[in-house]
Amino acid sequence: MANTNGAFGLRPIGVVGQAANTTGATEYRIASGNTNAIYQGSPVIPLSTGFIDIVGAAAGGSVGLLGVFWGCEYVSSTNGETIFSNSWPGSGADSDHPVKAFVYDNPMQTFVICSDASLTSEATARGHVFANANFAAGASGSSSTGISSAKLGVSTIATTAALHLRIMGIQDDPGNADFAAAGIPLIVRLNNSFNSANGAIVAGTPSTTGV
């Protein structure tokens, strides 16, 4: 039986360990002239200009991830009204007002993301727990729903530490339990987070991230 999951990017579900799970988002800024659409559930990066942007490649790009975009607030350049949206459309903001972005940026935050392909069997999938992976379609999304199209790229699963996602487990979900089909909900956290203590990841620039 095929799984019911479609692409939805990253959805926050908890934190690693016994810390309080506030699932809180931090406010950042998007440049009002940024023409790149950013979708709910999209991985985002910090820019050296002090703004944020969507990742620059489908697999996640080469800049450490700041977190996961969950929505924004901006003033419409058309009618002056304040807009609350689950996505940044890439235009329409009054440049005299900030574009406020809300990002799940705790490096210990865990998320659910669905697999882009078959994991063969439950035993094989269990063997991938604690491995790493990159995104599939990490920079894409729906202009109608505002939801990210990002999935976990099954073909990228490896022990390589530079990959963007650490697989932490498999979510129990009877409607998405066909391991021979795409759409298995995997529990992950972000590897090499910009907010992690390793200090090795620096803010990117549009020229180095492809955005």
C-alpha cells in the first residue's frame, strides 16, 4: 500500500534530550528585494549581509543551515496592509518596512521529513538511523500552498558528516508505513547547524550559495 505522505519539507516535533520543548521560532529578516521564494518547511541559510535566504541547491548547498522557515510578516507594497504568510513569495513588500521571518533555529530541534524513495524494508530503514543524508528538492515548494517540497534524499544516505541531515529515528505512522514506497516519515535534526558550538560554519553570500 502506498504511503499518503506528500512533500512537506521539515516539520518541528521536539528536541534532543530532556530539555523543555518550546518549539519556538526566532525572528530574522529577509531583504525586501529578495526575489527567491521561501516556503514553510524550507531549510534556510544566514547571509553575510545579515539577512536570511533559502538554501542555494536542491541538496542543501554548502553553507551551514540556520534553521527551518515557518512564516513571515511584511507590509504590502500594494495596499499598505500587514501580511502574515506561511511563505515569502519573493515580491510584494514595502521596502520602508522590514520583512520579518520566523525560523526554527535550535540546533537540537528535531523535525519530521518524508523520504523521496523506497527504503526497501523496515529493517533496512532502521539500519539508516544515526546515518546522515542530504535533501531532495530542498529549494523548491508550492506557490499555491506555500509549503516546501523538500524530502530526504534516500540515495544520499551515508556516514559523511558534511551531509545536512542526521537521521534520529522513524516516526510511527500507520498511514505511512510502506517501507517499499516513498513517503516514510523520518525524524531528523540539522547537521552542522550555524548555531552549533563547532564554530566552523560561517554566513554565506549570494555569490557562494547560488541564491
